[in-house]
Amino acid sequence: MAIFSTRFVAVHSQPALLPANYVVPAGFVAVVRCMDAYYGLALSDRKVYAEGHVGQVFWQESVGPNLAGWRQWTGREVFYAGETFRMFGDDVVDMTASGYLLELP
């Protein structure tokens, strides 16, 4: 079995609080390895989140007022077939998530 990177989420100018979701397909396990978020300038603090299938936050970052900012997370979160993970921000944000999509034996 070949293992290669898979893009789970890629959105540009995602509206505030609208999640970018990924549902793991039947017969697979997803391992999220890297997530990125970018905010342009704004007058207030902005936050970005990643949540697991039961609503648990496994990543949160913030960007201060009057700053543009890029944030990255590198780790490992495992999601099984039928489970969903999502990324969202409290303002317009660019977001990307990637990792491995492994076929179940």
C-alpha cells in the first residue's frame, strides 16, 4: 500500500463561523498532520479552531488586532470512517489541512 499526503480542507476567504468540514470516507482512517490558517488585517482579535468528531477542540490560535497573521499546527489527530473534523474562524480566514488517508485492512 502506498502512503501519500492528502488535502482534507482548502478554503479561501471562508466566512466567519462557517466550518470547513471533512468526513472520512468508509473504509479509511484519516490522520491530520498539518493545518494552516491566514487572516488579513482587522481591528479586533481573531481566532481559528479545529474540532474533532465529538466537538473537542484540538487546535486554537489567535491573531491580534491590526495584524495580519499566519498560524500553523503540526501534530497527529486520528479520525475513523464516518467521523468529521472541521476548521473555522471567527472572521474571514484562509484555511488548509492535510495528512494521510489510510485504507483499512
